[in-house]
Amino acid sequence: MAALRGDCPPVTCALANPPARLRLMSCRAPRPRGGVSDAYRARNTGDPVAKRSAVRFIGMTTTTDTHCPYCSLQCGMRLRTGPEVGAAGAEVLERPGFPVNGGALCGKGRSAPALLARDVRLTGPLLRDRPGGPLRSAGWPEALARVAEGLAGVRERHGADAVGVFGGGGLTNEKAYQLGKFARVVLRTANIDYNGRFCMSSAAAAHRRAFGLDRGLPFPLEDIPHTDCLVLVGANPAETMPPALRYFRELRENGGTLIVVDPRRTRTAAEADLHLQPRPGGDLALALGLLHLVIADGLVDEEFVAARTTGFDRARAAATAHWPDRVERLTGVPVARLREAAALFGRAATGMVLTARGPEQQSKGTDTVGAWIDLCLATGKAGRPRSGYGCLTGQGNGQGGREHGQKADQLPGYRSIEDPVARAHVAGVWGVDPEALPGAGRSAYELLDGLGQPGGVRALLLAGSNPVVSAPNAGHVAGRLRALDLLVVADPVLSETARLADVVLPVTQWAEEDGTTTNLEGRVILRRRALDPPEGVRSELWVLRELAARLGVPDGFPAEAEPVFDELRRASAGGDADYAGISYRRIAAEDGVFWPCPDAAHPGTPRLFLDRFATPDGRARFAGVTHRPAAEEPDRDYPLYLTTGRVLAQYQSGAQTRRVPELNAAAPGPFVELHPRLAARLAVGEGELVSVTSRRGRAVAPARVTDTIRPDTVFMPFHWPGAGRANTLTNPALDPVSRMPEFKLCAVRVERAEGEAS
Ligand SMILES: Nc1nc2c(c(=O)[nH]1)N[C@H]1C(S)=C(S)[C@@H](COP(=O)(O)OP(=O)(O)OC[C@H]3O[C@@H](n4cnc5c(=O)[nH]c(N)nc54)[C@H](O)[C@@H]3O)O[C@H]1N2
Ligand SMILES: Nc1nc2c(c(=O)[nH]1)N[C@H]1C(S)=C(S)[C@@H](COP(=O)(O)OP(=O)(O)OC[C@H]3O[C@@H](n4cnc5c(=O)[nH]c(N)nc54)[C@H](O)[C@@H]3O)O[C@H]1N2
Ligand code: SF4
Ligand SMILES: [Mo]
């Protein structure tokens, strides 16, 4: 890592021996310019000095060490930029030595420069003059005036809470923080939430309930190969985080055991020593069944339970009611397999349970994760080296995005918006009266469901999400978006949701701006600006500054990322997610810094809970929950389970990856995975169209016949709009604690769809 350590920022000149002048410029820490021109800086900051000194380094090729725009692994990559580099002006090179991915990237990361090309993205604002009319090009002054007047008008007519904000877990910490501040200080609305509610909010809620603190993994990925037994529950990293697979492979090479729990025999499950294949929604009963067996076999770590936990009696009582035969009936997992798993995990000296969206995206997701944590606690596999429970967060900033105030009930630093001390602290940093801060607003689906309804949000500012494709019951959500008085979408591309907007604001992305994200390990990393965006594109921070000024708040909204980060550090100081000691310079020098990091001398915290848990008494709390059915189970009319998820080559709503030709070639469209026995019963062959109908709607897509799925379950990826949109079908039933929708199961009917085009 020598090249990345020390005072130099991670920008190097690609010329073998750069002239001294260039070397000096690229070493002017802490703000490297890379391929970014001062003209761009001038446009985005309004800084007249920068405007006067505008220079482009025509002909110069630079490399910038940065990170992938997509998932929570936030793989390190090196971007080579310059006028002669490819159509988009950038190409991805290996960034050796960054610890998380060790130089490896998946196809999405490697092809990410395609997102920068002019022809796939927005290059100027768009406006709609009348409802139902077409979108037309507009200048920034007109677009900003329209947004500011629209938001102010709705506030005047319907009150501050009638203006809503919907953010995303892909936004950098700086953008997420500024969006939260904008909502509370400028719009003064309680109604801000974000797509992280759709992602890992159940794991977050369970984490807080058990440990008093929520960070995806309580240890770095590098610990995984050194545990003895690892259970991956509803996670398919072979497709969703391929470079992370090496940790699980190393675990097995070291003699450890990998158990995978998934209704499908995924590429990840194919690597496991033991694959448990429950029905969708069976995870809660399964975890309790394993706890039952661990207790029955005398494998409880009594010493650990006595010294470091509370509430075991309730958990034991709950487990008693989940004897093996009953759990086999509830989950479809044979008793012999249950015994095998309980023995492997219970007898291992160290062990980990990692969950992802499978068990979490359920209307009982919080309790389900709680039951898996109970299994860890009972066997002494938490708060110790090489052991613990963790959640594989999903989006690029899935972790940081939930810490800094985009969530309806939170203020920066993972503080509660209901806590008077937290309100006073953050209000102090923002220079406002604590009384003026709104309270908790509606959760993501509830916010979307209420759009345009009496008492609901009537003007929505949306950044970093594409709910027309990704929200549950998406047909209904699209209708609610159409019912708004004003929809403003900030996005680098014209997503399906942006197409419905009254105003579309084209914003910078990833390689065009600085900013930090926090990966699944709690490691805060730094994305670097590597090149200019197209002429008509502005940074999101600049947009927020301009809107704030037009809405009467001229100060407190810098257009550059680093000053925003410095304010975020102060706002987070003393909170659970304490970033006070983290700086851009440190992140670059140390390959990221793990929070909490309360001061500049603090080394950061790669491993949590080794001495005590973050609860008031330092003890972890058992959940002690019992099995309950899903919100909708199969019946006569809808006899099958539908579950949904991802494929390797597409990302989320596909707004980005469906614009990348090589990814589209690998994953061209939606499909319905079904077992050969089910296919035979329906007389459906490979590639033939099937219709899938739920109580919400009907989708049509080609059949993919495979014996890797349970015969009682069909699977659809959710990356596409149109006839094959999986979310036309999904059930918006919410978890009572996390308000997470039940994406992972609903009841459906499947039929041949003769003569229909998908
Ligand atoms: N290629 C790609 N990678 C991605 C993303 C992407 O869209 N595409 N998105 C990123 C984001 S935001 C996220 S959140 C992560 C998600 O990462 P993962 O959670 O790994 O992805 P999913 O495919 O949603 O779900 C994982 C598995 O859960 C299984 N499953 C379905 N129902 C159940 C159930 O009831 N119980 C159990 N135990 N398992 C079940 C599915 O069969 C699937 O194999 O991926 C990140 N990485
Ligand atoms: N059926 C089903 N549905 C699901 C899931 C599932 O497993 N099954 N998973 C859920 C999960 S885990 C998630 S995370 C959601 C994700 O689904 P979405 O919330 O729709 O997330 P993306 O598709 O990543 O959309 C991000 C949008 O932000 C834009 N964008 C990228 N960078 C920036 C930026 O810096 N600023 C702004 N303003 N915009 C930017 C992108 O171009 C894109 O249009 O989907 C959920 N929906
Ligand atoms: S695994 Fe995730 S972060 Fe790494 S290259 Fe692929 S999409 Fe990017
Ligand atoms: Mo996610």
C-alpha cells in the first residue's frame, strides 16, 4: 500500500516522469484535481477565483484511486481519465492493495465508466409545463426557480409536512447529511425517508435491540476466513458481491464450515458444506429450531450467557416450543439437516451468522434477525474475536446513508430525532433552535403510499432512488407519484421515476465528485473526483445550496464535499456513529477509517463489542421471539410463493446498469425461475412466457426452468420495468418495528401466457 500512504493524495500522473510542475500540482494535498477542470469547479462553487483561473489539462492523462459506484463492498478501483481514454473519458484499472477487494472487481465495477458517457445520461435540466405534457429542456435558473416556487407554494397551502424528501443509500455521506439538513432546516418537514428502509432496516433494528448499536459487520471482512463455522442466511454474495467470495472460500480452505440458508441453490449455496433450503419466510422458525437443538444438546455457553447477556430465559422458553418435527413442518427443512446444522454451529469454537436480504425483507424481519442473534448469543458467538452476528449491507453507502439523517426518525451520528439531548446538539451545529426541528416522519413505503392523499405529501424531492421499479406494489406507487402536485427528481440519468417528474435535475455522480461512503464493514472510504461532468450537470450539493438560498436560507449549505464532511464530523461527535476523528487525509492514508472514531488520535474501531456491548448495562439482549406466518401465505387461489432478488449483471432498479451494453448482454431481461416439476405441471417449457399473478397485479416474463429452486416457489429478479416488473406483484406488508416491506415473499398464481409479448 506504500503508494497510497503518506501525505500524498491518491492521485498520480500516468506519465512515467511527470514534469515537476504537474507532480507538484498532483501532490497538493488534500485536494487533488485529477482530470477536473477549474471551469467545472467554478460552475459548481460559484467561486470567482476558480472561474478566473479556469484551465483544462488538455492531453494530460491522470489516474485517480477511488471506489466503485455500486454496492456496499465499495471495491477500490483506479480510474484512468483523459480526453483520449475511451468514449466516456475514463477506464478502470486495478487498484492494487486496497484491502476489501484486493484488486478484484465484478463486471459492474469494471464497466462503470459507461455511466459517464454523454449519450446515456442527462446533460441539462428538464421541465414539464403542464400535467401530462412532455418534458422539455430548460436552463438551471428556470428549473431552480420552478422547484423553489413549487415547494414554497405547497408549504404555504398545505403546511411544511406536505413537502417530502426521498433519499437513497447510494448517496455519499455528504449528500445524505445535507439532504437531511435541507429537509429539517430549509423545508422544516418531518417527512424525509429513503430507500434504505427497503434494504436493511430490519437488521438495523434487530442490531440495536440486541447490541445497542447498529453497524453492518462488527468486524472487518478479513476476520471471516478465521472463524470455524459461518452461516450465511439469505445472502447470495456470489452474485451480489463477487469479490467477497474469496473470504468464504478461504474460510473453507482453512478447514472452516460454510452453511448457506436459501430457498434456492444459488451459486453461493453451491460453495457451501451444507445448504438448508427452507420455504421463503421460514427463517424465524429455522433459527428457533436450531436454538432448540443447541439447548437440548447442552451446547449453550452458560458462562458467556451469564456474564454478557440478559433475557436468556425468555429465549429458552421460545425455543422450547420449536421442536425439530414442528420446525420441519414449518420450514420444509428435514430434521436430519437441522441436527447437522445445529451440531456444526453449536460445537464450533468460533462462529458467525451473516444475514442479507433473504431473512430481512420480511414483515417479521426484525424478529427473524433477532432469533439468529439469539442463536449466536446462546452459543457464546458474539462480542468475541472471530465470532459474531453481522448484516451484509447492500447499497454503496447503505451503512453511512442511514447514519446521518435521511431516515425519518434520525439525526446525524445515528441519533434519535426524539431525543432532546440529540436535538439540542444537532440544532447547535446547524445554528437553529432545537424547538424548530421537526419530529419523526413517515417511513418510506408509508410516505409513498400517502402521496397526493389528504394529509399526505403533495410535493416530493427525490434523489437516489427509482421507486417506480423498486418499491413494493410498484403499480400503486407509480399512481401515487402521478398524483403529486410537484415531483422533482435529481438523478444522473432519466430513470423511470424521473420520467414522471415535473422537474428533472441532472446531478453529478461518483467519479465526478468527492465524497465519502461507509462500506459494509463500517469503514469510511473516500471517492475522488476524477473528471468533469457534461456542461449542463451540477453537483447535488450545489443544487441544495441554490435551493436553500431561494427558500430563504443562504448559509450553511456549502457546494463542496469536504466542508460538508467537516460539519458532519461535528454533528456526529458524541453520537453512536461518531466520525469526529475521521478526515479526508486520514481516509486516504489509512485505506479507510472504521467508526466510531471520536478524535484525531483515535485509531478507529474495526472490531466492536469485544469488551462490552453498547447497551446501558453492557450486556447483549436476547430477543426471545416466536414464529409467526408471513403477511400472506399461499392458499387455493394463489398457491405458490414468489420470492425476488438479484442477478449478477444488473444493479437494483437497473436505472444505471440497463444503460451498460455489456451488462445488458449478460442479463437482458426479466425471467421467472421455476422448478421442472412445476413447469411440467403448468406445461411450460424453457423460455416460454408465464404470467405471475398476485393480489396486487400481474407480470409476464419468460420461464427459466431449473431444479435449483424449491417446487413450491418461483423467483423473479426485480431489475426491470414494464410487463416483467417483479414489484407489480410484491406485498407492501410492513415489519412493525423496522417498517421494512415484505419483498421476499408473497402468494402468487403462475400460468402459461400464450401469445403475449413480455
Ligand atoms: N449484482 C447485484 N449486486 C448487488 C445488488 C444488485 O442489485 N445487483 N444490490 C446491492 C444491494 S442494495 C443489496 S441490498 C444486496 C443484496 O444482496 P443479497 O441479499 O445477497 O441479494 P438478494 O438476491 O436480494 O437476496 C439473497 C438471497 O435471498 C434468498 N431468499 C429469498 N427469500 C428468502 C427467504 O425467505 N429466506 C432466505 N433465507 N433467503 C431468501 C434469495 O433466493 C437470494 O438468493 O446486493 C447488493 N449487490
Ligand atoms: N422486489 C424487490 N424489490 C426490491 C428489492 C428486492 O430484493 N426485491 N430490494 C430493495 C433494496 S435492498 C433496495 S436497496 C432498493 C433499491 O432500489 P432503488 O432505490 O430504486 O435504487 P437504485 O436502482 O440504485 O436507484 C438509484 C437511482 O439513483 C441514481 N443515482 C446514482 N447516484 C446518484 C447520486 O449521487 N445522486 C442522485 N440524486 N441520484 C443518483 C441512479 O441513477 C438511480 O436512478 O430496491 C428495493 N426493491
Ligand atoms: S462487488 Fe460491488 S463494489 Fe465491487 S465492483 Fe462489484 S458492484 Fe462494485
Ligand atoms: Mo439494498
